[in-house]
Amino acid sequence: MHLSSDNLYFELLPAIRGIFLQSTSVTVNLTANESSNNIAKTKNAYNKWKEKRSTLNSIYLDNSLSVSQVLAELKVFESQLTPEQKKLPSFIFIQNIGLINVLPGTANIKEENDDFSIPTVKKPLEQKIVLVTGGAQGFGEGIAIRAFKEGAHVIIADLNEEVGNKLVNKYNIEREMGNRMMYFYVDVTNEESIKTLMENIVDNFGGLDILISNAGVLRAGGLDELETSEFDFVTDVNYKGFYLCTKYASLIMKTQNQFNSSGYSDIIQVNSKSGLQGSQKNFAYAGSKFGSIGLVQSFALELVESRIKVNAVCPGNYFDGPLWSDPNNGLFVQYLKAGKVKGAKNIDEVKRFYESKVPMKRGVGIDDVMMAIIYAIDQRYETGQAIPVTGGQIMK
Ligand SMILES: NC(=O)c1ccc[n+]([C@@H]2O[C@H](COP(=O)([O-])OP(=O)(O)OC[C@H]3O[C@@H](n4cnc5c(N)ncnc54)[C@H](O)[C@@H]3O)[C@@H](O)[C@H]2O)c1
């Protein structure tokens, strides 16, 4: 079998994960080192390996098969495993490709017809594969950490390699639920970079369940102030970046769900209250966020038949995050210097002015955003929505 990397990462591996997901939560990874390649090279080498490991679940598939024949063989293989065997890893050797490991997780898959149970009984993120773009700091960091603590495999994808790696090193050692956190570099404005990110994810996990498209930037300024290059920059990251991430993430999700008839996937964009209401002298940002809601609704319609839900969460201002509170160039400092809040003498007064605009008298927190994300994932009967998380500031 001669596969392109597109066949491998967007078809074969997610399909294998989909097949095994039908009975248990699994991750899939590819091992293509010298020793596994030698075993995969010939049926004889595999038989020798197998002789000593007769109790392991394994199968050998030679390269005369097409992708669809390989998948048909694997469906039969999976269906013949006993429930006990399904709790153990499976080793799939494919000639010319190497060893594909199928590693069962610990979570129970909820049956479609299960009686209703309150969400705290089942953790909706446990053993899910969750990608958070812009996950190195701010909302993204908070979402990534919370998802990891809920038992998800988390991929932090960000421009900032140093901070991303630091986070992964910190949290990966604390894992208690057999889940993993990994960092990969990405520039969400660059198609090749996103494709490479997706290939890395499938190489290590075999698929993708949830995309949190969170990477975003803001450049404020009125029509007479903002440079066209700044407008392009904001549009590229917030709007085009969301489109590109969805384009490649949905390829993986579609294949996975095609082979797992009860599977659902989620794409969630971290939008903003500025995607629901115009923003004074902040049109580049508001436009990118309004536009993204158009993408959310359109993607939702297109992907619903693949059981991929697409929603946005629209937080109000995160006053405690770096965008607002950075002591050097946060918005509070900028607004104080620019005299934007009449009579304000210090940062606290600027902050209080903005808090007083919110009916609930505080800025949004990461837990508030996370609750909305969990709702969008756990709710199976909704897609294409923009969920406000604004303390009553925006009412739709
Ligand atoms: N901070 C707020 O008050 C607020 C309110 C509502 C919505 N939001 C939205 O939440 C999201 C996160 O905002 P934040 O305040 O946490 O931002 P932040 O600036 O604190 O973090 C953004 C992260 O995205 C990364 N990033 C930027 N450009 C990237 C690119 N091209 N490719 C990959 N990664 C990139 C940065 O390195 C950074 O780690 C954004 O979409 C933003 O619009 C923020």
C-alpha cells in the first residue's frame, strides 16, 4: 500500500480510531522506527514476533490491499475482539507503513440511549482529544488546563513555543487519568503550518474530537487611525485563521465519525461580545468576530451531516487577563494614558468604570467561558449558535 501523507493522516489513522471508538475510548499512534518497520516488512517477520506474544491483540496487513480493504479487515478484527481484549492495546502492522498502536483509554463511552444523567456524572471531556489554538496564555491557557484536569488529551497549539512547552512540562507530570498534554507550534494564518499541526496530532493521537479555535488578536483604532496592514493582521488571525483550522480539523473529524456511527465532534470558536454588537473604534476586531459568526453558522449547516457541531462562545471582557491587565501595555494602562475614561486617575478607577458597565458588575472569568464550552459540547441538540457569556451585558 502506497499512501500519501494526506491519505495517512486525514483518512487511514482517523478511520482506525473511529472503528475502535465504537466500543471504547482510544487513541491511536503510528510507530515507524527500525524495529517496528522490520516486523511490518514481511508476514514471516510478523509471525515470528507473534509467536512469542500470542496473547496480544495484533493483526498483519500486507501492501496489496487498498485503504478500503484494510479498513474492512480492521472492522472484522475489531468486532471479533472480546470485551476483555478491547481493554488491551491492539497492534496493527501494515506493510510499508509500520506499526499502528491502538491504546484504549479509561473512560466509559455513553450509550446513545442511556437514561438522562446530570452532566457531573459523566465527564464530557474525559479521554477526548482537544486542540486549543492560542493555548499558551490567556483564555486558551485556562481552557487547556481545565480540559486537561477533566481528563482530556490536550494539544496546545500556539506561536509561543517557550510558554507552550513550559505549560506542557508543568501539567504533563501531574496527570492522573492517563491523559497527555502536548505542545505544537502553529501560526493559524498559515495553511501549511495548520496542516502540519493536524498531521502531528493524528500521528500522536490518531484523531481529533474537539477544536477550540481561540487564537485571536486585537488592534483598536478608528477609521482615521488604524493602518490597513493592522486591519489585515486582525482579519487574518481571527477570521481566516478560524476558517483554516476548521478546514483541516473537520477533515479528520469527518473520517473519524464516518467509522464511528455514534460519534460526535465539536468545533467551538472563542468569539467575543464584539461579535454580537459593534465596538467603538474597534471595527477591525468586531468585523472579524461578526464575520466568524457567519462562518460558524455556515460550517454548522455543512458539517451537521458528519455529526460535527459548530458553535461560538462570546465572552465579555476578561479584565484579569493579560490583554487588559498587563502592567506595561494592557488596555487599562493604555486607556488611562489616553484619558479614555474621563476623571480616572489610576488603573483601579479605569477598571471600575468598565466593571460598572456590566449588569453583574465584574468581568468574565475563565470558568464562565468553560461552562459555556462544556454546554456546547454536552448539548447534542444544538449547533450554529453564538452563546453570550457577558454577565448580562449583551442580551440576544
Ligand atoms: N481578553 C478578552 O477580554 C477577550 C474577550 C472576549 C473574547 N476574547 C477572545 O478570546 C481569545 C483569546 O484571547 P486572550 O485575551 O486570551 O488573548 P491573549 O493575547 O492573552 O492570548 C492569545 C494567544 O494566541 C496566540 N496567537 C496569536 N496569534 C496567533 C497565531 N497567528 N497563531 C497561533 N497562535 C497565535 C498568542 O501567542 C497567545 O498565546 C481571542 O480570540 C479573543 O478575541 C478575549
